[in-house]
Amino acid sequence: MYRDLDAQTREDLRLYFQDRDYMVVSVPKDELIRVYTLQANHAVAVAKRIHNLEGQRAELMGYAIMSALLLTSLVKHATEQKVLFKVQTDSGVVVSEADGKGRVRGFIEGDPQEGWVSGVLTVVKELRLGVPYTSIVPVVGRNLKEALSFYFEQSEQTKTYLDMHLEFTSAGAQAKAYLVQVLSGVSQRSIDLIEENLRNLSFLGKRPEEIAIEILKDMEPRLIGLKEVEYYCPCSEEIARSSLMLLQEEELQDILNEGPAEVVCKFCKRVYRFSREQLML
């Protein structure tokens, strides 16, 4: 099923999503090209607030959030299949995770500033029945956008174009992105047209469907998928308790001798505390 990305569809999307975050999946009428366009303003702002980030560390977290959401193009749409995105450098690590339903979370440790000399980019995607598939490539490029582009070139072997725009303001964040995948058999004329449209593209003031229309200009764009995006962490007391039970009994007893055992979720900073009685020790 699809809908033409015409004026009525644009108005319907504007009225439905209003200022919420979402992703649009679109295709041209006659070519094997997929376009994913994203607005993640609130998700990026929430990540910045939860982790109390400023400056370049806030930007890096924002780009990681958008990277994970773009990588959900690799899993089945509207499912709980997850993709994990991780960049590890000598000075720190940034991690983000998103699923096919548009739920995303992330954290940053240390100071993995862009402009790195060396590092590793890891993508773990869930396949059917939750089986993970891991791809590891060196971090190549001056920033996360270039590093993610290199990943697609090396690991997915699909002609891919992507870009991300991030700006923090007093009102929050402006976070927009696109990913274009050109499958085999696409005519050179269509590739040239896509590349010309991308050169003329501006993110400013545009919603995801408007970005998609510009990318697919003169190609009769059609809407084939939608998903709302939100910063969401599924951690729970049960998960936190289970993590403590993985410790050696002697180590756990030492912790409890000093007071309640405490678990802090890296993704949302939620704190869970457990007494000896709660752990039945």
C-alpha cells in the first residue's frame, strides 16, 4: 500500500504529527530507491537533558541518536527488532540503540570527540528470532556522518547517501536526517537526478515528507511507511535485579554490607536500589 506524496498527504501528516518526531519512508514511482527522512528534535533534546550534555558531547550524542534511527532501515519496519550503534575511540564511547518502531535511547562515556585519529564503529542488528548480526569497521572520516557513510559502503554494499543536520537552540533541538538507498538496476539517469536533488537540498524549516519530496523531485514520490520516534528506555526493576544477580555472591555481599545495592541505567539514569531482603539474601 502507498499514498502519493501530494498536497493532501502532506497536510494529513502535518495535522497528525504536529511537532512530534517521526520518520517517513518513501520511494519513487518507477525505480528501486528507498528514502528515509527523519525528524528527531524531541528525542535528541531528551538525550541531551537526561545525560546533562553540552557542546560537542551533546552534538555527538544527537548524531548517534539519529544514526541509530537511520540504521533501522536494516531491520523489519514497525517491529521490535533492534539496531545498536557504537563508536569506540581511545578517549571514550558513544552508544545508541533503536528499534523498528522508532524507539531510541543512548549514552556517552568519556570524551569521544569527533576529529578522532582511530576508533572502531560497531553495528549490531537483530535478525529474525532475535539473532544478532555484528559488523565492525574502523572509524573513518571527520565526524559521525562520514563514519556512518563508510559503514554503509563497507558493510551493506548498497549505494547510499545520507546527511544529518543538528542545531541546538534555546527552544530545544533541530534534528533532521535522510538516508537514500539505491538498489541494483536503477538507471544512471535516476542516480544523476537524485544526486542533483541532494546538492540542492536544504533541511531548514522542512518536515520529513517535504525533505523526501525534494530528494525525489521529478520522480513521483510515494509514501510507503511511517513511524513515530521517541526517546524510550525499557529498563525495569526486574532487569536491574537480574544484573545484580550476575555478580559473584561474595562481591554482592560486600556491596550489601555497605548499604542497599544500587543499579543506575546508563541509558536513562534511572536509579534502582535493593536491600538484602529484596534480593532475598
